[in-house]
Amino acid sequence: TSAIADTGTFFISLPTPMAESIWQAIGATAIGNGTDLATIDCNASTPVVFTFSSTPYAIPASAYIINSEGSCFTGFESGNDPTPENPHPPAIFGDVFLRVWYSHFDVEGHRVG
């Protein structure tokens, strides 16, 4: 799966199978009913690690748990799935990732690092 960093996106938007795998690993539960989010225990503590070019990037639970009036949600949303027009959509790493990791945007080299 390819990935892009997007300062205009809040969540980390992933293909559904990837999001569901992460939700299962951290003990989150898909909300369903047409939403692409999952609930999680507000006291969860499992970090999530993404690896880019052999470098691991850990996101602590405190960065991806969103507390909304006592109900908590993950910062990982599903639904960035393949379509006939876009059979290989990238994962989109928004603010949930970017506020944890300093990012250098190399426009000429077409990379973030």
C-alpha cells in the first residue's frame, strides 16, 4: 500500500481490511451504521507502529484516541478502498500521524521523511 501525508486530513484513512486489522489489535470496535470509525476504551494504551522504508513510526494511544464527551474513538478510519477508477488508493496519514512525527516535505524528491 502506498501512503501520502495530508495536512488537510485529521484521521489516518486506511483501506478497510487494514483499518479492521488495527482495530482488532488495539481492542477497538467498528461502529457500523455507515460510519468508518471505531470506538475504543478511553484508557487503552497499545501503540500502533507503521513502517516506511524500514523505519518504524510509533503512534502512542494518547495520540490516536479521540475523547468526545466520555466516548472514545480511534484516529484510524476505514473506507479508503479500491474502486474501478482508483484500484490502488494510498493510505492517507493526516493530523493523527503528523502531530506526533516531525515531517520534512521534499517536493523535488517526491517524498516525506
